[in-house]
Amino acid sequence: MAEQRWTKKQLQGFHAAAQSLKLYRRAELEHEGTKKSLISSLYVDPLPSDHVLEVVLKPNTTFLIGRKGTGKSTIFQRAQHELLGQDSYAAAYVDIKTVYESSATDPELLQKFGGGPTALPPQMLERLLLYRAFLRAVITAIKEDLKARLKESFWIRIKNKFSGTVDELFESLDSLLEDAASDEFVSVVGVKQTNSKSTGEHLATEEAKGSASLHLNAKPALELGGSLGSSTTTKATEETSYGDILMRVFNIKEMIARLKGVLDTAGVRRLYIFVDDFSELPEEAMRVVVDSLLAPLNNWSDELIKFKVAAYPGRIYYGQIDKTKIDEIALDLFSLYGTTDVSDMEEKGIDFTRRLIERRLEEYCGSSAKAFLESEDASIWRQLFYATLSNPRTVGYILFYLYESHLIYQKRIGSKAIRDAAQRYYDEKILPYFSMNHFLHETFDEKASVLSLRELLETMIRKQRDLKKHRESAVMRDISGTPPTSHFHIAVQFESLLSTLELNFFVTKYYEMSDRDSRKVAVYALNYGLCQKYAIEFGRPVDKREQRLYFVERIFDATSILKHFIQTNQEIRCDHCGETIELEKLEMLKHYDMQCFKCKTGRCAVVNLSKKFEQVIAGAKSELLLPVAELGILQTLESEKRPMFAAEIAAELDRSYQLIGKRGKTLAERGLVLRKESENRRIFEITELAEKTYFVGNPGDGLNIDEEAR
């Protein structure tokens, strides 16, 4: 029997610490017994002196930019907690993605209102109704969150300023926000396309004398009036801007003035609105939210409203928000710590990883990390840094896997344990991005894009693995044992090609340096667990001074691989005139919002040319294809190997539990999951049919790389 090193309470505490770091979305960090918030005691700022938190608390609109798991929601939660103690501030939290998922349009309503000669075309009307429902849900979320904070925090401090009762104050707030979300479209001109670009061919009236009013009450009705002028047939590209229409529907300036008046009575001078999961929106919805809500409120609120927006790098739309008047905080490794040299960056990353783990274990276990480690050697913390690259959610998963593989067996955590945990994390959480794409219900171009990226990654892995045998470089010859080949560099103008692989954690930008030819290059690291899987040594030698330039040795230059990838897989094409533009002009096109240089009308896009994937993509039967959310449910149930509640699956997938419940029902109807009752809640379990169909012998499973003997 193993030596009893830790009590059951200590083990439960370690497990709770790991779980608290794994949590997705707006998970509240609370004491299990008292339900008291733990956010102030658990929060660890990525920078000294709580610098990130201090920037978020400034009365400026702020964008927090980082990949999944970088702690954006936790920073928001800590900032809101801090605001509760400040008299003149109020805060509201809006999970944009959940609001978007819960917004839906009624098909019968669309059918009823979409057929009139002067009405908006059904497709446009459907989108308009969706956006209206979206904004209405956002306003409702603001109202509820603001009411809760006013009720809990501000009333004691403002009762001498406001002569009415709490109920009267809330009634004023309710009236304001309910009017803003009124069930009526007023004078929405359905036939005048003044500020739009439309797709395909359709009849577009040049002028309309009159208006259309759509009433969405208990008894919906559509009122039409006026007469039509001349009309002509037009053909253009589809990208309709609803900003002007929505401005008329929701009188934003009036809403701001009324909101300011209500908050003034409560002594509130500033309203912070925390917008989470912004980059999870489809691009079109992102534009509508910014153009019709965020930008107007930000620009017209006379300093009342300040937005705090969480977004992914490379997936941000600013619209009319003045970038010179906002703060941006990047939370990924290089952005946070890559200001001096690579050694300093690594030390700062190690320090944050250590502080993060120590704080959680002190709170949940009442002990430091050394109680669970084989040694306090600095190499253990460096390895934990390599395995997580300071991503808090990844830290949570690595700790959870270490708990399952070692601690419950009363075995301490050592170097091999961390390596194995990192590989398990890669296999279970990172790799499925490729393996499930085979069954994804998407277009050929979208699927081919993912498959071509997989091929690119395979090429890079083979090269990095083979480099360990390369001894022609003087720097490599001086290294005893297996040289590390986990990092590579590329010319900075090619970084966008790796953005999807980086967003999904196959690679991570590590540093920027000048190479041997004095070019500015970006250094990337392969995923640590991936390196364990393919026997690639991670890191860099540090014995000699000249090794500080190890990452930019010419043998690590992968620019030629990316150039070949572009030549064989992609081209830039205009969606209006069909013009093909040289790939070297991609950055210039981005500067002009991808507008075609030739026709000045269309938008250019990078088009995938990977016809070689047609057979692979066609190999999946159409009846087996599923949306990404449903595939995610199956993947989660398969990897966890246990029945799960909707909320648990939602936490893994960063989705709302309501969405998981709806999609789980659909999967059950197809015989892919079982839905049972447990503790008066629905519990889901993957079926044998789903296992055989999607996971046994999946042709897209894993990467096509021959594994070497260990």
C-alpha cells in the first residue's frame, strides 16, 4: 500500500484548485459552504502591482485580447468585484455569445411578413428580426445585472441622495429599458436600400413614398402605406448594413439620456458594461453589435458608458469605435512578457505560473505546491511553464491530470508526470480540432482550409523532428545529447497564416528577434504535449552565451514551408469581379478592409485550392455531418468516458447549458446520446452507435506522422 502523504481533505482541495482553473466562461469562484465570493483572494494578475486590473478599472473603453483560457472572464469578475465598493460606479455583465445563441426568429412570423411587395425580402427580414431579438436580450441582461448590483451594493450609500424608494428607482430603470426593448418597429422603410450592398440578383426599388411598420405584439400585424415609385433591377454583392434601420428602431441617443437621468438619481456617474465572448460571434453579427450598439453607446454617452470587451487576437471588429481613445491589453505570452529578451520573458512567464498555482493551492489546500512536488527544483516550474505557457485554463487541466495520474495514488509530481499530463492534454483537448473536422457540417472551402492547415502542421512537425539529427550547424554540434528543436521562426509578414493553428494551441508565438540576416522574425513554439508525442525535445540550450540566438539559427527558418503552402493551397480572389490578386498583397488588402483593387466594389478573400482533399471530404456521408456544437458534445462525452450533465458539457465547450440541452435532445433523437433523469436533471451519455460512427476508425483521427521508437 502506498505511503499516506496527503489527507482526503488535501486531495479534495487540490482537485478543487484544478477545477477552479479549468472553469470556462462566467463561472463564479465561491466558497462552497458560505457561497461567499473568492475572487479577491484567488485573483492573480499577470503583471506586477495588479497592472492589468488597474487598466481595466480606468474609465476608458477597454479591449482584453487573448486566446481561450487566458483569464479574460476572471479579470472581468475581479474588476466587477472591485467596482462594488465604489459609490459612483455601476457594472453590467453581458455574455454576448449566449445571448446570440438564445436569439431566434419565428419561421411562421417570417412567412407572414416576408411576402408583401414593399416589405423587406424574407432573408433580410429574418436577419433584422434576429438582430432586434439580439439587442433586446442584451438590454435585458444589462437591466437584470444592473438591478442586482444596485440592490445589493448601492442603496445604503445613495438613500440620502434619492428621495424615493428602492422600488421606485427600479421602476424607473425598468421603464427605461423596457421602452428601449419595445415590441415595435416604427417606420422601417422596407424598400429603400440606401446604405447597403446586397448579394445576388433581386428587385431593389430606388425610391419609396411611404413606410412599413411591423408590430410584434401578442397579435402580430404588418401595416403598409404609401405608393411605390419607379424600380430597377440591380445586381451587387451581399453585405447589408442594418445600422441605420436599427438606429431608427432603437432611439439610442434618447435611451442614453434617459439612462443617465435614472442613474444620476442613484449617484451613479459611470456604467461599465463587460462584454464577454465577443469573438465567438459570427462576423456579421459582430459587425451589427458594434455598429448598432457598442459604437453608438461608446461615442454618444457623454462619458457615462465604458465598455470592457473580451476578444480573441485577429478576431476583432472596431467599426466606428475610435481606436485612439481605447485601451488594449493583450494577454498571450509574448504580448505580456516579450518586451526585453527571451530569457526575461521566460522568467516572467514562470513567475506568473508559479504565483497562479501557489495562490490556488494555498486557498483550497492550505499548503504550498512543494507538498505535492518531488522537489522544489527550478526545473519543475520551468517544465510547468513549458506545458502551459502561462495559460491559466491549461494550468488547470495539467493539474487535474496530475491529480488523476499521481496524487490519488499518493505519488508526488515529477518531470515525467508533467510530460505525460501535457501529452494527454494535447491528445484529448487540442488534437480533436482536426479529428472531428471530417464530420463537420461546413462548406468544402472551410473543410479544405482545416485539412490544408493539418497538412502544413504535419510538414512542420516532420522538419522539427528531423532537425535533431542535424549536426552541420556549429551551435547544434556543441550540444550534448538530443538538441531541442521545438521552436521555429518565420518572417513576420507570414504570421497570419499561423493564426488558426495558434488560436487552437498547436503553436504559440514565443518571441520576436532579428535573424542571422537581420530580418525581423517571429519565433513560434510547437505545443509541449505535441512535442512529447513525437519525441521532440522542448526549449533551448542555455550553457553558452552564443546560444541566446539559438531560435534564429538558419536551420529553424520555416518561411520557405509557408511560402510553399501558399503557392499550393491558396489564392486571393474578389467575390464580385473574380479578379485574382497576388498573395504578397494580402497585408495591403487588409489595410483597405479587403476591398478589391480592380472593381472597388467586391471584397477579396483567401480561397482554398486544395482539390486534393475532395475525396477525403466526400468520404463522410452527408447524413453523418453535424454542426460544431453537436460534434463538440459527442467529443466531450467520448473523452470524459462518463455520463455528464448539460452544465458540465457546457463548461467544457464554453457554451450555455440551455444550448447543450437543446442540441442534446437533437442528438438523442438521432440515437447518438442517451438522455436520462438524475437528481431531477438531464444527464447525457454517448451511445455505442455514436462511438462506432464518429470515433472508431475515424479517417481524420490524428496527424499523418510516423512515430519514432522511443
